[in-house]
Amino acid sequence: MDSGLAFQDHAAIPGSTVDDAVRKAQVFAQAELERRCYRALSEKRRFGKLRRATDEMINQIKYLNRVVISLQTGMLDREEGQKEIQQIQKQILEIVRSLPLHAGVEDA
């Protein structure tokens, strides 16, 4: 098994506790793992534009955090930092406004 290879599986694993669900997942048969992997890969490919928009929004939020930290530590001029924050906010809002265009739309 390659522990560096990961797929996000959104299917539920029933269990009365988290530990119970983890135990059940650890004993999945190979066929069940293959089915879940195929579904995870299919979902990832189907809504690529929405995923890319979401990833870009997360990147902008991370950048916003770095700018604010730079302001707080004095590594960035206050006026320059405020302008950068406004630009980041504008870009995040543009991404948010585009989400309905991508949601539910499968890649061609």
C-alpha cells in the first residue's frame, strides 16, 4: 500500500463511535476500497471548475493571513498592507460570485 497516495472519500461509514467507524474502515475488502476509490476519482473529475475556484479562494485566504501577519509584525507598511488586503478581498468576492456558475456543472 502506498501511504503517500490519498483520495478523499465522501461516503459514510456507519459506526456508533468514531473508533467504531475507523475499525470498520480498516477491514474493508479490496473490492470495497476499489469501489470507493473509483467514486472518489469520478467526483474529483466531474466538478473540476468548482474545485479550482474553491482552491483559489483558499489560496487567497492563506495569502490574506500572511499579509495580516506581516502587518502585525511590522514587516509590511500599513498603507501598502491595507491596499493589499483590499485587493485580496476583491479577488475573494469575485471567486465567491463565480461559485454559482460552477456549482453542479460537470466538466466536459
